[in-house]
Amino acid sequence: MNKILLLFLLLFLITSCDDYLDTELEGQYTTSTFFKTKNHAISAINATYQIAAFNSSNNNLWVFGDVASDDTIKGGFDGDQSDISLVDAFLVNPNNGPIRAIWQHYYEGIARANSVIYYVPKIDMDVDLRARIVGEAKFLRAYFYFHLSNIFGSIPLKTIPALTPDELNVPLASVETIYTQIELDLSEAATVLNVTSDGADVGRATKGSALGLLSKTYLFQEKWQLAAETAVLVEGLGYSLTNLYRDNFNVESENNSESVFEIQHLTGQIPATGTYLNQWFSPSLITGYFFNAPTQNFVDEFEITPAAVLDPRLDYSVGREGNLWVNNEVFDPLWSPTTYLSKKQVQDPGESPIGDGDLNYTFMRFSEILLIKAEALNELGNTSQALIPLNKVRIRARESYLYDPNLDGFGTIPENLLPEVTSTNTSVVRTAIRHERRVELGLEFHRFYDLMRYGSVYAEQALSDTQFNYALHRYFPIPQSEIDSNTNL
């Protein structure tokens, strides 16, 4: 399978460090010698994609998407990565390591995207390719800002390279201002990106990627009509649910019909382009760190029939007692402090080095587009129409029994398994959609953002076993390193 090779290039672009601005840039390229050719443009955008990949522990998105939520706890040994435990308990301060890491890492991605957007239009090259590369950079800038604004709230908005020391010191912009920029970037990107990515371009952002994130951005702002309309546009691009839910988390079925934006990983490269998540989420038996351990509360969210048949998505998502781990060993509950481990981002270590995994991370799947559409329609009062996309997700899940020969009872859907939602009561369907998002997208680093947008009552109830207070902890603190270096903060 072709994948983008996420090149770690020594671009030597102007970054956020004041020292670099006071000295002569050193290395193979400077800003006066780079961004001159088509290959330079391609190398620069590839380096921007690299920030989104999980080949650096600085990309700790799982800490803020899962561990901060009610779906998982830190896991691992008590003293290992103890700062993550403080995020888990909402006892952080601005010197917290994970907070500093993701802030600096994603702002590096923004800096790279800004350089592409600023310099590539000046390159004499194929105009369509040039426009597409700039569109990809705008998508990635929006992707980084989407995460940063959901984690930190009001943050500095940087849209051009910092060409002078003063331009490093950018004041805070409101969440509304950040979202306005995200909407602009994604709308412009959608007009120039390819409808599909295949061959050597597999994994690059597409029109569907831009519109998909745009629909989610609208949803998070409760712009229900725009969210629904944009989700319909994504539907029209030809995406479809895979027959088997599990196929969204296997190397053999990556970049499938359901993938809207998938971050590529490739093992065995120099420098490394594989994922570290494989090692961080695996049991110590195979030299893993067993982080991101699912909670009992998350496991209990999955539906069970009167005959004790569970939603099959549970065992596709979670390692638990009595079932096989990804390497076909019987799962031992002692492998985890919660007796559970996340399976979605791990693979058999026999397939690739455990710390250099080959498994992609899918940020957005078509099932989420369906759930965005369902939520938006329901909030608009069109509840009967909202049931259609909601039930498509449930039908696919229960039909695992028609496609997975490893399921006990394969060939027949168990009675009363994941029945279709039929209520047309807005509140009842809202609860059903929130439940469906949790089980369908669980352990994919989305849950904390959902908790926060659902509001204080929902969030505080979900996080009642922590120190969480919505007024105090809706957003994490800006890192002290940024406060110290940015004079406009």
C-alpha cells in the first residue's frame, strides 16, 4: 500500500525562537534559498503533515482527547509520565509537561503551514499543484487550530511567518475568532483540494477532509443548519461505511471507503515515520507501557441484549478478560490497572517494531459525518430525518455478525441487538446520539471535546470522580513557557 513518506526535512524556516531571529540561519537551506521549486513546495507540505503524525511523543493528543475524559485513565505505572495523571485529575498548572508539549508541537505545525501558505504561491510551478499544496496547508493549519482551541480556548492566532521578533509576540484571540479563521481556511481549501487521494497521494487532505472538519467546526459552534448542509456535501462525495467496523483499525484495510482524513504511518523508515502509540497502549508483556486504559464506565456504555449479547464494537475497541489480544494471546486483566486496554491504535508487534508501528490514525470517519448530520438535524427540530443517519451507524455495527466469521453466531444478527432508534422526541434522540458518538468513536481521541461542548451539567456529572469544575477547567492553562516568552500575554 502506498503511503505518504512524511519526510523530516531540515527546512530551517524561521520558527518561534527569538535566538534564531538574531543569528544567521545555518543548514542546507535558508528562507532565501528554499521555496524556489516544486520539490521544495512538496517537501515543505510533507513536513507539515509530519507534525500531525504520532511518531513523536510531543503529539499527545490522546491525553487531552481520552485521558481527560471519562473514557480512560492514564494507565501505566504510577510514576511513569506522572504529569499525565495531573491532566487526568485536573490538577495541572502551566508548567505541566503534556500541556507544554502539545502547545509547542502544534504551533510548530502552524508555523510550517504558514510558511507554505506564504511562500509557495511565489514559486513558478504547475498552478493546480501549487493551489492544492496551499489548500493542504490551510487544512492542516485549521486542524491544528481546531485542537488547540478546544484544549486551550483563547490562543494566539498566527497566520503568517514571524519575520521579525515582534511578530512572535501575538496576543490572544477569542475562540470565536479562531473558529472564524478555521472556517475560512477550510472553505478555501475545499475549493482546491482533490476529491480523492490515491496512489502516491494517499493520505493527503481532500475536499472531503476539509468539508468534514468544517461540518464539525460548525457543529461545535451550534451552527446547526451549516453543519447539516456541509455534512450533506460530504455525503455526496461518495464515502460509505465499511461492512465491518473493525476494518477501520487494521493495517490491511487502511484508507478505506469510510476514511475522511487519515494520518499516515509507515514502519521501518529512516528517519522513523511509524507510530509510537502501538507501544504506549500495549501491555508490558510485549514491552508496552499500557497507557490510555479504558474505564469501567466506558465499557458499561456499550449496549447488551437480554440474552447477554454485547455490542460487537466493544471487543473491537477494548481488550478485556476472556478475549484475545491483537497478537492472539488471551487477554489478562492484570495487564491494566482498570483490567482493560485500548485496541484501536495497536497492532501485533510481529508486524512491525512495537515503537515504530505501521497503523494509521483516522481522525475523521464517515460514521462521524453521519452522526454530525444526525445531531444537527435533531437540534433543528427535524428529528425524524435525524434518525436515518443515526440508525445507519447502528445498523452497520450490528451487521458485524454478517461479516465477521470470528463472532459466535456468525451469519445471523442476534435478536434485539442494537435496535433502531424510533423515538421522535428531541431530548431522547439527543441522548441517543451522544451515546452513539461515545461508543462509535470511543478511544479515537474525541470524547473530551464532546464533554466540554455538551455543557457544565453534563461534563461535571461525567467527570464527577475528578477535581473537574467547568468554570475552572473548561480549558487547560496556557503553558508557562509561552507566557514567559510572549510579551503580549
